[in-house]
Amino acid sequence: MSNPTHLYRYQRLTAYSLASLLNDTVWLSNPTTFNDPFDCAITLSRDKLKESLDHAIAEIANRNNISKEQIANHDKVINEDEQAYELLRTSLKNTMQKIGVLCFSATPSEILMWSHYANNHKGFCIEYEFSEGSHLRKIAQPVCYSENIPALSLANLPGDAESNFLDVCIFTKAKQWQYEQEWRVFMTEGGRSFQAPAKTTSIIFGARMPTEEKVMLFRALKHKEGIEFREAQLLEDRFAIQFNAFNI
């Protein structure tokens, strides 16, 4: 996925979304609220128990400057190992469901996104600055789309691992979601508001948004510098939308 110049968030028009725009805040959601039950639910693979045990023993041996052979039961998996591994799997999965995730799209013109996240085209889309060197560019990462759930082990837990557990869990989704062209920012705590990580550069009104709501939103935000206002229009010759300047 190439780096876009802007990122987008599709929204319903509510009292809360209006207040967020006025106050330049964003809500970081917990994964428990996501519509995809697989999202951020990746955890250690049961098939990787032996690999995980070998990694843990190697780490213990290295820290204590001893050989792996000096550690009891170093070459086999015992019942206690299975129980501890299952507890760790559950703990990691539960922890991941408490983080905060802020989701963006690289495109403002995906009609399914307008349908799913912007109240069937009756909502709006926020355009954020994503220029080189901007704060958002530094903290956002693109989502990777896969046909298979990644098989992770304890070797993936260190932050400097080649395939880091946290990055894989947060930034991997099923290939069916590829149309979203998603980028994400995450915090260790979710379910709360944060200061918006980028400047709002445009508000795009949905093709079905009532005129009176467009006017209300325009008047509420027109005092903010640097915001353009556009409106979506359904094309007549293909399944797509175009954007026109909004004027009242």
C-alpha cells in the first residue's frame, strides 16, 4: 500500500461526532466493539506450543549463562507447560481487547465504507492531513490483509522480534476487508477520547445527507481555518461517486 497524502474517517452525524469535530478530538475504540470478531483477537497458536517452550528455555538459559540441557524437562512438553501456555494465550487475548484503536481509510470514495460507517451515505467523511513528517504519518501504520490467521509463538512477543506479536495482532485483518484500505493508530488504553493526531483539511458530505444537515455542519465548522467543504454525488454511468465543492 503506497503512502496516501490524506487519511479519512467515515462518520455518522451525531451530537458526539459534531462535538469531536468542534473540539478536535477522536475516539479510540476497544476491539470488543468492532464488527469483525477476528479483529485484534489473534493470539498464540496452539500448534506453536513446542516452539514457544523451546524459545522460553533458550531465553532462560541465556539469562542464566547455562546450557539448555541443564534445565529440567528441556526437551519435552509436560502437562504444566500446556496449562501455563493456555493461560498465557487467554491473557494476551484479553489484554488485546482493552487497547485503543483509531481507524482510518486511504480513500474517501469507497461506496461500501459510506454505506457501513457513514449511515448509508447520509453521514460525512473527515479528511486528515497525512503529509511527510506529520505527526499522523509517524504513528499510523497500514493494515496487512491475509487469507490465513498468523501462527504466532513466544518468539514473537519481544518488541524487537521480526514478526512482533503486537504489530501482527493490531495490523493484520482478513483479506475480505481489503477494500477498506485501512491505516491504524493504537494506544494501550481504549474506550476514551484523545486529541486528534492530525489537522482536518476537508469535510465531505454524503450523497444522501439532508441539505439542512450539510448547512448546519458547514456553519458549525466554517470558522476553523483550512477546512474545505465538499459533497458526494452519485455518478449516472458507473457505480462510483465524485466530489463537488459545497456552496450555500
